[in-house]
Amino acid sequence: MNEQLSQHLNEIANMHQLDGAPWKAVAFRKASRIITSVTYTITREGIGQLSSVKGLGPATIGAIQQYLESGSSDRAEELRDRHPAGLIELQKMRTVGPVRAKEIYFTFGIKSLKEAAEQTEYPDIAVLAKDAMKKRRLPWFKCLSAVQSILNYLDEHSFEYSLAGSMRRRSDDIGDVDILLNNASPDVSEFGEVIAQGDAKTSILIPISGQKLQVDFLRVHPKYWGSALNYFTGCKDYNIAVRNHCLAHDLGKLSEWGIDKGRITFATEEELYEYLQLPYVPPELREWGYLWQDGFDPKLRAVQDLHVHSNWSDGSASIMEIAQVAKELKLRKIAVCDHSYNLKKGAAALRRRERECRRAEKITGVKVLCGIEVDINMQGELAFDNLEDFDFVIGAIHRNHHTDAEERLMTAIESEKCDAIAHPTGRIIGERDPADINWPRVFKGCAKHEVKIELNGSPERLDLPFNKVESAQSFGCQFIVGTDMHYLDGWPRLLEYMKNHMYKSGILYEGGIYK
């Protein structure tokens, strides 16, 4: 439900932009982001909890309450009446805001995404429209939110089940959702459109982010549970590696039914790995596609977060409040890296902000770095003066991510004015592709100039992607970890996402590696 609420608030924000009311758009877009970070499922009965969430006001909470009651809100319906559906739809195209959407709709006479994709007079628009119409893989956290009501139903009715596939591996992006059921076939028709139904498998479609997400329910006999769960968790390369291990050690042929199609079966994954004479491999690490020979410590915890935002820029909390929560979360060090384009550049204001950091550190005992996240402009310059006055400087591209990204990064790195590069590929999972960059060149530059690379744990970014970390290490790169936290309520969950990303990347929080 949280995912649907977030989409609804974001739609309202888009329509307010068309209205020429950017302040309202900002409020509803901010509320949309906050809802995705809330750690509980929002319900009609629990709507009162939202009054204590910073960043949500009467207007946004009212829209949420109405959506929970009826599936829409008065504000959304009123705005839809004022704006043609096609005009709203055109804003789904990447880089197309309200001004450009109005030009396409009213000046060019293109009334829908379908029309935009089919016309030939404006090929650049056709490319954007076709891209917007593609079914995209979606971030893990959005898919989890979309199926949470299904999981709650299975829990309430005491079904034994497990997520499988890319969801269980906590892949960066998800194509569909697999749920294994232990000898059960619950009626799930209330949750979506049933597209296939049988004794062994049922499939439904549920709405998410303007498209349909397929959820497959697979019925498994208890005696095959261990091998089936291992098989359907994947990934493909990992399954091949396990099968080859079996053959190389004369253990038999492994499938979802066990060894040699049921000659030996496994009720749990632990039984299977004991038979294989391998350490149990957490699902997140199976993403690498090869076997791990060493043991694991799944109880790692974060000890630092070097990328958080305060109310000096677009965060919701003061520096003192952030430090106090950091202490509760047992963090030893944080870096408050507010956006340069939001910070007042006056010396007096910046000194006041620095004093806030020092005071927060003294009172809480948490190391508080007075940092800044500086925009890397089109020339690769770090767009802020006197960066030497900050404890910690991270540079990041925030605009025109696909224009000269490599040269801009290299110029910023070679300037030696920043300590780290934030969310380096620029990707937003399911929305914006990573920039086309010669990564060995960037990694060599970072190692040479001692500029660290951020592993951003924000669930829509997970950037640097885990499968580029090993390459970066081979060039001698060092890393920082950060959640990119803006709202305190979602910080614990963001730290879990960050921990998982580090775990899967093979990076320990103290700087070591798993393998």
C-alpha cells in the first residue's frame, strides 16, 4: 500500500507543476519520498501515526487518508479535471517537465505517449516516449512494498512460504516476484488479476509504478523444500556452479527435486549445503554467480554513515537531532553533507552550521563531520567556494547525467578538491540508466588522486553497483558508505539497505573485504 500511496502523491505533485504551483509540487513530492521510507504499512486505522512524521502536513495526510478510503483523493480528482490525461502522461518521459509537456501537447499536437512514440517529425520525442513505455525492472524496495499486503495475508493465515528469485537475493532491480509455498495453494485473486492458475503454480498481475508486476506462487512438496528453495532462488550462474560442484565431487545431479530427481531429498537448505560439504551461502551473495568457500558473519552492523542531509538543505531534521538518532543507532561517525546549491554561501551562516556540528558532536559523542555535497557542473567544476573550510567534501553530478559525465567526473577528481564521488553512475533504478562511462579510467583517476568512491545505500540508487566494486578494488580504489538520508523516520531502514549493499559488494564497514 505504501508504494501506491507514494505514486498517488507523486501524481498530485506532477499535476501541481502543470498548474504552475511549484511550492505545492515540492510538498507532495517530498511526501511521496517520505512515504517510501516509512517502516510500517500505512492503514486507515493507523493514519494517526503520520501526524508525528516530519514533512507531512494536513494537506498531504488528508490526501493519504482519502486514498486509503476510496482509492483516490479530492485533490487528485480536481486536478485531473483541469488537465487532460495525455498531458499528465507525457511527463512520464525522462527529462520532460511541465513546460516541455505543454509544448508537446498544445504546440506539437501530440496527445499521448503512444502518439509520441509513433510520430516521425520529432524523433527525439519518439525515442523518449518509447523508452517511457518500456516495462522497466523496478527497485527491490518498491516491489517489496507492492507485495507486502500479500505477505501479511500469508503470515496471518499461517502459510509457510519464502520469497525466491531476485527478491530473495535482494537484487538491485526486479523483473517479477516469486513466492514459494510449502504444500499450499492459497486464494490470492483479491490481490491482482489472475493470469494463470494450476495445481503447481498461480500467477497474478499487480499495479506498480504505472506498469504491472507479475507475482508467481509456486507450490512445493515439503520433502523437496530445501532443494527447490535453493533452485528457485538462483541466480542462473550460481545454480550452474552448484550443479558443477555436485558433478565434480560425484554427489549426483542436483535439481529442484533434490539429487537424481528425488533419490536424495532435502527438507531445508541447510541440509542441502551439509550434503554439498559447502558453507551455507546467504541468498544476497549468490548474486555473484559462483561458490563461496569461506564462512560468513551476517551480524555486521553499520558504524558510520558519511552521507546524510540536514534541514540546512533538503533534509527534515536539525544536525543535533541527526546526531542524537545516530547515537541511538550506535553509529560512531556521520558526515552531514548538505547540498551546495541549498546552502547559504555567507561566511557567517556557514560558521553557524559548523558550530552546530561541533556542538552536536560534543553533546552526543558521535563524530560529526561538517561536510558538503557539491554539484559537479557541466565543466566538471565543483560549484562552491572555500571547500577547504569543510571537514568532508563529496562531489556529485545532479543534472544532465548523460552529458559528458566521464569528463566531468575526471575533471572533478583531478582537481583534488573533493574527498569522494557520490552515487557515481547516476542511476535511478527503474527510472534512469547509468551514465556511459569508461570506468577503468575513472577508477584509476580515483586511486591516483586518493578520491574515494561512495557506495550509496539509498535503495533507488545502490550506487556504485555491487558488480563494479571488485573492478574498482583492483585499481586500488577506497570507498565510503552512505545512506543519502533525508528523513529521520526512514534512517534505520536505509541503514539496513546500506548494510545489505555492502554485504553483497564484499565490503566490510571497517574497510576489509569478504573474499
